Amino acid sequence: MKKKTGAGLPQLRPGTLLLSLFIFLHCFFTRAQVTIPVETKNTALVIKTDADGRPGIIYFGKRLSDPSEYQHIPGGFRRGDDYSGILNSAYSPAGSRNLVEPALQLKHSDGNLSLDLLYVTHSQERSPGGITFLKVLLKDSKYPVEVTLYYKVYAEEDVIEQWSEIRNLEAGNISMQKYASANLYLSAENYYLRHYHGDWAKEMNPDEVRLTSGIKVLDSKLGTRANLYQPPTFMVSLDKPATENEGRVLMGSLEWSGNFKMDLEVDPLNNLRIIAGINPFASEYTLKPRESFVTPAFLYTYSEQGKGLASRNLHRWARKHRVPDGEGSRLTLLNNWEATYFDFNEEKLAGLIKDTKKLGVDMFLLDDGWFANKYPRNNDRAGLGDWQENVSKLPSGLGFLVKEARASQVKFGIWVEPEMVSPKSELYEKHPDWVVRQPGRSEHLYRNQLVLDLSNPAVQDFVFGVLDNILTRNPEVAFFKWDCNAVIYNAYSAYQTNQSHFYVEYVRGLYKVLDRMKAKYPKLPMMLCSGGGGRVDYGALKYFTEFWLSDNTDPLERIFMQWEYSYFYPAITHDNHVTDWGKQPIKFRTDVAMMGKLGFDIVVSHLNEKDLKFCQDAVAVYKSLSDVIWHGDLYRLADPFENDFSSLMYVNDNKSRAVMFSYQVSNRYGSGSLSPVKMGGLDPGKKYEVKEINLYPGSRSSWSTPRVFSGEYLMTIGVNPEVNVRRSSVVMEISEVK
Ligand code: DGJ
């Protein structure tokens, strides 16, 4: 077939001819402007087509009670000339009149680079759970390329998930250079972006900057554990930096466990364009005729009452609609990683299983080092990929440990890192073509390992098989810690014919494996771990009940880190372990870990009598409070970045019970909570008893004797938890008195 060149009209198929005719008649004769409000309980995003049918965002903000009034809003927050007329595009196409960063950029089958998207139709479905599903169909005015914008609206939680689908109806292949999930348009005097950077053991460091004209890019090109340097989450305050309880703020997050890119562009009209999606870096994607590409969703919520409310919106959404068993319970645990590292045998583990029971937690979690024989996993330089029990460490196999756990009446969980391979492994020797690496170039390792090519279905089968075999042979295994400790260097797949599909197909391959796991083991809890928080996102949290925030478990560091993570992810998903990192007393370490899902990674037998008693009591206290921590609303009361101390509290749904955690974060003389801390989220009309709990054995405080206050008092005046250098962590229980 002769290759078409230039910008001429493409050949249309009969079906698409009819559709084009419809658009032509619709746009050029009727030219009706359509207003489409996308509304949650408190927020509205309003799309309106211009006279030619181009969809633009004319409003994003507080919802109006009369939706018919949206049509009066002056188009696209105009504050001057917009030469293109589409700065506010609901999905900016490249190559036609658009002059700014596109959401979709593609090459047609004839080599033409232009795209101009016009509205065709839209439809809306409501489902009983208060979820509305809106589809807006767009089509290029000349070429048979369609784009559907999807908006899944969770009205009650004030959350929207938005994604797009691009369909090739041309006779030949099209290739997409950029294919974003969402394109938003906000209007304010100023924009303050809070975004995050990090590295191993240094995750979630915030930076808050005023956006100036031009584009600020947040992105990752790491391939896997893609958010090691930067997570796909951010918030933007409008006009002025939002505080906990005041200000306009949008929180956003891309649901994708691979390379991402967010463009935040302050445009010539001083409006903010946000374009979020898969990173187009090295990822040009070809669509064959009749193929379509569905992007991952971009998730966002908007609040006019500060960051606290926005984060509670996300938490409620996550618990109810996203995280497996988000409204259920979690297993407290004892992990052996820091207790033994790779050095263990059956006897040692049997002892730790007994310690699990002694501590009072629900499960023993066996970490790295239990597998591989030809190249035993006795350190991190060998064995990944060879998932058979190591016969010298575990001669009686996992079955023995499962039995020991049963005898001690605790559950048994296990660590895996199934996406990875050590060059020193039988797997590597047998299947070099399953490994991500460039032919003819030297390998570059991260933690002495390489990544398996999950875009290859044979590798997907293998990875699924690793987990499935463990569960088939040991049906009592109750938990997986799914680790992932390497980034992708030398991205190349021996399986893919089109290398620029690799990064996308890797993540799709991973999701295929996780889909199979979910289908076969729907109730199995799993921890998403990546040597720290190098991976968490709401795409992965469809499958994982929880995640490992960081290998840095120094409790002082965690106060800051957990604070920032808590804006995006609810406490029920935070795996916090008490370890020997940090110099703080066991009470401080345990109190900090209690703010999420509590676990221990210590040598229980090394605890002195009082420390052990404290831990045992703390587990019991935690169990009695876990409903409030896991399912309650979070109120941040004193920001550790701005104070000598930090305070936050969780309040249950009917406001009858709450728990407040306070910590000293400064060493300076005289520092601490010098005045009362106002609480949040209580019922002003109720009476509450306030008392300190989780005290170290033998200690007392002025709060050991309960005092009663009204909710109004607690939220207007507050109470002083009296944290200071000597009293560095305080937990208070607040219970309704009838
Ligand atoms: C990194 C994890 O974060 C640790 O908890 C531990 O599981 C190690 N990997 C094991 O190699």
C-alpha cells in the first residue's frame, strides 16, 4: 500500500463517514453550545463547548445550587486575549490551533500531526452508591480519531476520577506521542504547589512553591518503584497557601504504578492548566486500526475548607471505594527482617513465632532470605527468582512454619519480591530473555538485582505462579509482603516488538498478575513494599490492603513522613513498624507506629521486662482503638513542620470516640506544647471524657485521671497534652459520656 503523506484528507470508512457527517451537520449548522456540569456534593467542574464545538472548562470550584446558572459563566475564566481560543480545553489536542502543552499528541496514519477535537455527544449514568459516570465523546474534525473523556464522580466523597480513551478508526496505524489522563483548568490569583521529593529512607519531603508562568513538571522515568524520587501526588492551593482548615485546595494523584508526568502550566491568562498522565518519555504508543488506548485515571478532590477536609475526602473515598477491605480490619504483626536479616533457621523462626504470640499481635511475617538453593539467598547478592525454600535454613519447608504458627494461634505471612531477579540465580541462567536489559550493553544493577520483563505473558505466568504455588502448597499463608527494590535501567524487552511500548506494558503486565491474584485470592491481604514508599499510588492500591511507607522507621522522622503521606492515604493503609531505628524510648516508637497499622520488627527477647509489658499493653490498647484509627476521620492539630511538637487525632463516624497523639519534635530548652491544642471533628453538643492512655508501666501524668469537657470546649479552647522534652509522646483517649 502506498504510504500517504502530507496533510490531505484521510480515507474514511463508511461507518466513520456517517459519524463525520453527523459532526459536520451538528457543528456547522446547529452550533449549539453544550454545558456539561460535572458535580460532586460540593464541587463543580463545568465543561462548555464553544461555537465550533470545542470543549473547554469554564469553571472549577464550589458547586452552585442551580446548575442552569453555569451557562452564564464567561468562557474559560477569560482575563485577556487567548489567541487560540482553547487555552481552557478540556483535553488539549496538539498540532492545530493549540499553542500550549497538549494532553494528546499523535501522528495520523498519513503522517499528519494535527488534531482538533470537537464535541459529539455525552451521556451520564447514575449508580445506587451515589456514583455518576459521565462520558464525553470527542472526535477530530478531519480524521477518524475519537477520544472519550470519562469522569467517575463520587458525589458524597467529593472525589472525581478522570481518564480518557483514544480510539483509532483510521485505516492505518496512528502513533501517540502523548496521551494524558486528564486536563484541568483552574483560575486564581496565585497557585501554590506542594509536591514531594525523596529517595530511599527519605520519602515524602514536601516542597511548597508559588507557581510562576511556564510549566512545572513532576515526573518519573524510573519504570518500576517509579516514585522513589517523586510520588504521583501533589496539592495546589489557590490564591494563597491553604492551611489545615482554611483555603481552596486541590489534591491530585495519578493511579499508575509506572512512569508519570504532571504538567502544571500557568498560562498567559494566569490560569492554571494541569495535565496528568503516563509519562510520554520513551513511550510513543502505536494504535492499530480499531484499537483503543485507555489511560489510567487521575484522581482529584477539591476543598474550600483547607487541606484537612481535602485529605478526609480522599481517605473516605479510598476506604469505601478503592483499597481492598478498606472498611475492614488489618493484621498486627511481628516481622523478622531487622531481627534476623538473612541469618535464621527453623529453630530461630519457631522462637520468633512464639514471641509473636507473647507480644499479642496477630501474625508472624517471614521476610527475605527463606529461598534459593543453588545460589542461596544469604545476602542481597543472590537467589532472587528461585522461589524454593532453602533446604539448609528451612529443611522442613514453609509447611513447618505454618504449623508452628497454627500451634501458637497466630497467622503466618511471607515476603516475596517476585518481579525481580538476581544475576546469580537459576532463573537468570534459564531465562536470560526474561530479564530487562539492553542487548550488547553491560548490565547496571540496583541492589544487585535486575527487573523481570513483566510485559512478557510468560513472565506474568511465572510471577503469578510464584505466589500461587506458595498458597497452593500452604493454604494457611495469610499475607504477602510484596517487595520491589530495583528501578529499571537499560529498558529493553526481548518480548516487545515495539520497544517504546515497554514501560506501559510493564505496568499493564503487573496489573494482569495482580488481577489474577485478586480473582483467585480475593480476601488475601498484601503489603505493597518497595524498600520504602517508592511505589504507592491508587492504581496499586486496588490490589494492596496497605503499604510500607519507608525503610526509615526512626520515629522522629516518621512523624514528619506520616504527616505528609496522611494527606493522600488513610491510616488503615499505613504500615508502621516499631524497630530499633532511632534513639527514642519504646513508648515513643510504639505510639508513632500506632498512628497507622501497627507492627513490630524487633527482637522481642531483647526487651527488658518493663518494655515488654509496655508493648503487650500497647498492643491491647491499639486493638481497642484500631476501629477509630483505621476507620475514623483524621484531624491534624499541630504541624510538626511549624511547631516544637505535633498533634493529630482520629474521630470515629458518630463522634463518640477519638484518640489524640502528640509528640515532641524539638530538643530545645523549654520547648513543647505550651498552650492548649484545639481538637477537631467532635460534636460540640456532646460531653467527652479525656484521659491519657498507653502510659509506660509505673508512670502517671496529670491526665491519668479523666476530666470531662464539652465538645465545644475541646474544639474552642482545647487541652494541653503537656508534651515536652521529658514527656515526649502522649496518647489521649476521648470518649463520649452520656
Ligand atoms: C526492603 C524492605 O523495605 C525491608 O522491609 C525488607 O523487606 C527488605 N527489603 C528485604 O530485602
